[in-house]
Amino acid sequence: MQEISKYIQGLLYFWSCNCSMFGGYLLFVPLIWLQILTPKFHRKILDFVVNSWQYYITTLLLRQNCQVQVTGDPINSDEVSLIISNHRTRVDWNFLWPVMYHAVQGKNRWWYSTKFVLKKSIKNVPIAGWVMQMAMYIFINRNWEEDKKLLNNYIDYVAEMAYKHILILFPEGTDLTPKTKQSSDKFADANGLPKYKHVLHPRCTGFVYLVDEMRKNKCLDAVYDVTLIYPDDCPQTEEELFVQGKIPQKVMAHLVRYPVPLLPDTQDELKQFLEKRWLEKEKVIEEFTKTGHFLQHGKILEGEYLTLPWAYFIHLVWMAGTAALVYLISISQVFFYMVICHMVLLYVVPPHVTAYTIRKALCRLISRRKVTAIGKDN
């Protein structure tokens, strides 16, 4: 009976997540033209919707009796923050949304969005992948030359727009499993490094490049080291979470802030900085498994309006909004074809081509024509 209850719980959670994602996506579609005309305003609207949905996911976990405890240094919503986190399971992102909801503080928190660096395979997953593309997630292909172009586009956008947000990076590159641990141990043996039990050795290239380039472009304020722990059994895969209903009773996260002026100057030193963080992370998790002690410094961080009545109210709002938008598709051919065209664009447009790059190209073209016209007049 308990197994059946868990399956139902998982399916309801999956249904609630995906229905609300689809509702959010339908809200995004009519706003597509604002990406080129007024990109800052467009991004602000999308970030508000995404943050509202992030709050919705937090309330869903509350209803499932999943406690998310966040400690350490709060995140300032007036800054650009790069977060590095251990990657315990394939579904860490599902629990990092609530972690960010609790950790972010400041008057702009509802417009302060969270982005992830994820594998390219997730990009075209129906509904979830579409929304993540619109939310400006970065999808890497494990090809450094291609990935560097994507990161450069991202850095250019953040610098030009003075865009305040969070970018979450998993330097390990994959989740912790017996197979990936074996690969990490081989890497440790080959490079004379210690073997880890609770984390994998981090890949440093992406982190070093991001910090170095964002610092040069003056569009990074702080790096946060997040240590993520599941005290009881945790879901390793999407199937375990959404089908088997394996929702953890508790998720713990500790944040340590490193302001950019205090970060090392050279790329080699940045690499050593990252490796040192992972060595400390291994020790912290090992201590927790032995003693249950996890709070290192700082205080418990809690988001506002997180009660069961609010949870049920937000659930009703999202479901009602999604139902209304689906009904609009059924009665409006214009909206229906807008959605279809938008879906096609998400699949056929190359990843390095964005509304931002199109807008820059148009601005360059207009500028050249003006120069040409002035030259002819003279």
C-alpha cells in the first residue's frame, strides 16, 4: 500500500510540475517580439514568471513534507552570482530551486532569476526544455570550442545588459554514481590526487573560463560554494523522483560566499581554488555522515510566505492559469499557430543564435547603413 501511495505521490508531483511549466511556457509565447524590441523589459517579465514558478515548486515540496534547510551566507539580489555545487543526483536542480528561494535576499528577489549550466540533451525535452531555453539556461555539448562560443554569448549579454542573476554550475559534470566515482578515482590515480567518497573531482576548465572572462568584463560580483546534502535516501534519477515518488524528507544546503576581489588572480590559482573547495566539501560531508553536524557558519536562511495555506493558494493559481491558457489555445487559431511556430523555432534555430545576437546584428546593420548614407551625402 505504501508503494502505491509513493507512486501516486510521484505522479502527482510530476503532473503538477509539468502542467505549471506548460502554463509558464504559454505565457512566454506572446512575449517573443519583446526579446528584440525591449530585451531588458522582456527579461524582467520572464524572470518574474520563472521566480514565481520557483516559489511554486518550493510550496509543492512543502506539501510533500520535504524540508529544505539552507544555511550560511545569503545571496544579494543586486549582484551577479556564480554558484558552484556538488552534483549528488541527476535531479539536484529540482531541489536547488527551493534552496535559491530561501537563500536570495533583497528588494529585487522576485526579479532575480536562477540559471543552470546543463547538458545539451535536456534542451529539447518537451515543455521542460522549452521553458529552460526561454529562461536562458546554458546547454553545453562537451565540445570546448562550441561551448566557449555559448559562454561568450552569455557573458556579452550579461555585461551589456548589466543583468543581475544567479548562474549555477556543476563542476563535476555529472552526478555521483558507482560508475562515475570509478572514473573519478582513475583520474585521481593518474594525477596523484586523493580519492573522494562523497564527491567527484571537479572539471576546472568551464569554471576558470567563466570567472576569468566575467571578471574582465566586470559582470561578476561573487562566487558561492554550495554544499548539498540529502540526510536520508534521495532520488538518483528523474524516474525515481517523478514515477517512484522518492521525495527526500530533508534537503540541506550550505552557502559560502567568495567576493570577486578575494578570488585568485591567475587561471592556475583559480583551478587550485576550485580543487580546494572540493577537498573541503568532501571533509564537510564526511563529518556530517559521522556526527550529523553541518552548520559551519552564518544563519538559517528562510524565504517569506512559506506556509501550507500559501502553498495551496499558489497551487490553485498556477493550475487555474494553465487551464485558462490551454482553453485559449482551443478557441484561438492565432494563439494556437503562435505556439506551434514558437515550438518549431526552439528546435531549428542554432544554439548560438539568440534574440540578443539577432538584435546586435540588426543594430550593426542599421549603423552601417547610416554611415553609408552619411558618406554618400558628403
